[in-house]
Amino acid sequence: WKSIYLQVEWLMNHLETHLLGNHYLENGAALAFVGSCFEGEVSQRWLDKGLEILQSEISEQILPDGMHFELSPMYHSRVLYLMGTLSATGDQALKQIVDEPMRRMAQAMDALCHPDGQIALFNDSAFGIYNEPKQLLEYCSRIGHFNFVKSEGAFELSASGFYGWKDLKGKYLVCNFGKIGPDYQPGHAHADMLSYELSLNGRRVIVDSGVHDYGSSEWRKYSRSTAAHNTVEVDEQDQCELWGTFRVARRGYPQNVRFRPNEDGFILSGSHSGYQRLPGNPEPSRSIRWDAQTSSLNVRDQVQAKRAVRVVSRIHLHPECVIEGHSESLLNINYTAGAFQIEIHGDCRVVIGEGWYFPEFGKKMRKSVIELHAEGVFTEIAYEVKSLPVPCR
């Protein structure tokens, strides 16, 4: 008891109010959990402080669509686990605070998982850090006595900016048209507005780069950059001014986002202000059309500026994907479970480059990156990704 007392009292005097975000929420969860395990005046003080923190932070950090406000599927998993653990104490005051947001979080968690059962890798996210999503969802639904509806067809998490499609045939598309994160705590944010990930036949084929580490390394700098994501880069600059290990200076915001779902897919469009700081005030916009019947994804990028700018739209292929042949307008790609084509439209130059994929912390895998280059006051790049019935030869 003495050891527990000293540690918890230390926490009471060292709450991470200088960081806030998931750190402060974890402080509240720890105090509430340990306070619920004992009786007496001291433990009640811990519980009361934990409840105070949780009441204020959950209402801010869990968005109406159920997503954690730092917009990292990995940290979302962590916070969902905390909600389940607090509910499992059986303390009625705790259950009253956590059970309803836990249900919303579980629904969002399901929407952000690929057919392989693992999370999308937006922002600071990696596999194998927190609970397996399936295990986590089963645990929370059992503890909270609820059944979440498995995502099927078009889904919309409008508060966090995640939109997409998920079906039982192994097709999954998730698009990131939201903010990079909370304004006062963007430490886990990447410069990836208007990006996406795609799975076909149950396998990831177009991927986010993930995150390699939390150190001051070239790998972290790369993984946070716009060039590491499936979106448009202007004049070799990031959408946001990334600096240090967890810092972001001038950043942009999504604008004019519209989502129009239908029974066979959806149309999504939007722009962002991330490059307004550059000469010429370039504004990128993107429209995405997904047709599940034909397993085809159409992407159209436009950049309008007051001076000529250099634009690169990138497509990051999963390391399993092999480019079998290509011309200036057509690429044939094989992967473990099938094949697909990428047909290029518009006046652009195609470059096949290399990049890095970080599915787990400390793990590096080489991947092919398709770069579509254009230059001008107004540029337009369009391409179609279409699944093929047989492998390319």
C-alpha cells in the first residue's frame, strides 16, 4: 500500500497539463482506476480527481463520430482500451462517464480497420503497439454490453474527416480529409491532408507510410512528410511546417469537403489551405470517385496558384506490389491476391521511385512510389486504379 500510495501521490502532483491530449487523459484514467480499487478517504480523493479529469477530457477528446481527436488510429486503440478497462471496474460513476463514448469509439475503430484486421496507418500509427483491433472490439462490446454494427458500404466520420467504403469482399478504401489534429497538440500529426489507403481482395495495395520511430531521425522526418503520403506536394514543401520531433508550425485546414455516398460507392471532394503560405498561394483540391461494382478508384487533383508551381501527386504501393510494366499512361501491377492497373490522365510526367514503409516501430520495408509530376499556374492530374481479374504478364 505504501508503494502504491507514493506513486499515485506523485502522479497527483505531476499531472501532464503541459502536454494535455492523450497524456492528460491517461493521467485521469490511472487515478480513477486505482481510486476505484480501494476504499477510504485517500482512494476517494484519487477517484474524484480522476473523474474530474475524465469528464472534461472525454467530452473534448472523443469526437461526435467516436474518433479520438488526435486522429491516430493507434492512439484511438489505446484510448478505447482505457474506456473498456475503466468500465470493467464496475464503478457506476465511471461507467456512466465511459460507456457511451466507448460505444462510439468501437464503431469508429471498426471503420478504420482494413480487411486484414489491422488499423489504417494515418498519422503516428503502427501495428503491434496496442491490442489487436478484433480482440479490443470483442472485449469492449462484452464489457459495455453492446453490439456495434460492422461497417459495410460507405462510411462517414465527418467530425474527424475520415470517409470511405468497406465490404465483405475484401475491398476497403479510407480517405483522410480532416484536420491534421488538435490545434494545441499536433504532436502525432503528419502532413497528409486529402490522402487515402486502399485494399483489394483483402490485401493492402496503396498504403500510408506509417511511422518508424519517435526520435529525431531522418526516418521520422520522412514518415511525417507530405512526400510519404498519397496526396499532392507543391514546390517540394510539406503541407504544414513540421519541425522538431513532435512540432508543427504553420498548418493548413481542410476546406469545402463534400461526401456523397450511394449504394455502389461514393464521391468525395475537398481542398486545403496548407500551401497558402507559399508564394502564389497555391490551393490543392482533390476529388475521389469510388465504384465498388467495378472496383475502380478515380482520383483527380487540381492545383490553382497565382504563379507557376511544381506539383507531385504520389501513389505509394505496398511492398508486395510489383510493377510488371508501364508506359506514360498505364501501369500494370501484381500483388499477392491479384492485379490492378493505374491509368494516368492529364498532362503529367510519370516517375517510378522508391520509398519506405514502416508498418511497425523500427521496421523498414522498401516500396515502389509512383510520382506524377506537373508544373504551371493551373495543374490537373488524374488517374484511375482498377482491379483486374487475373495477374498481369
